[in-house]
Amino acid sequence: MSVTEIISASGGGLFILLTLIEIVPIKINPWSWLAKHFGKAINAEVMAELTTVKKELDTVKKEQTKIQKQLEQRIQVEDDRNADRQREKILDFNLELIRKLDHTKEDFNEIMIVMDEYETYCMNHPKYKNNRATLAIENIKRVYREREVKNDFL
């Protein structure tokens, strides 16, 4: 027997042996094991780059969360400022009523819309302080009812 015959015979024997081992119910799977390690060797560079990309993505997500919190805080500040402006309108309108300045029904309707928005905001934001406009709102509503009964809008 020559060396090539021995190698070819042993290679064929090895092939048959590996195939038989895979069929055995012990679940020894040499082909899968070889494919797995061969795949890891081929994809090592891609896997390293994927790990880097995942780290960068985690960093971006953390920054995004931080920016989202800042945005929510700024929105809250702007909403509070808007409520402050509505309260100023209500207090100014009430002051005009106290000073006996007459208003049209449309003026009252507009301030009623502002009061509704303001009261809704206060109800939905319990931390927002509303103690300064409560009496003014009551007074505006009282004057509106009186004027509506008398029909003496400007």
C-alpha cells in the first residue's frame, strides 16, 4: 500500500466515521462543531465591529434619554409660562371689571375660553399653583351671569 492509498482510505474512513457519529442519538455532531468554529474564525472581524456598534448604540441611547428628559423639562416650563400668561389675562380682565370698565359679550366669551384652558391646565397639573386666580375667575363668572340676565353688555 502506498501513502496516497492510505490517506485516501483513511480520509474516506474518517468521513464515514464522522457521519456515523452524527447519526448516533448521543447528539455528537462534529459537522456542526466544525462549521461553528469555522464560522467564528471567518466572522471574527465582523463580530468585533458589531460589538463596537452595539457599544456606540448604547451611548447614543443614553444621550437620547438625557435629551428627552431635558426636552420634557423645557416643555413643562413653557406650559407653566403659558398658564402664567393666561392667569395674567384673567387677572387683568377682572381688574377691569372691578374698575367698572364695560366689555362686550365677545370679550367675555374670549376670557371664558382662557379661563377654561387655565382651569383645565390647573386640574391636569396639580403642582401648578392656582391660588391667585380662583377669586378672579369666580368674579368674572358672576359679572357675566349678571350682565346676561340684564343684557347690558357693551
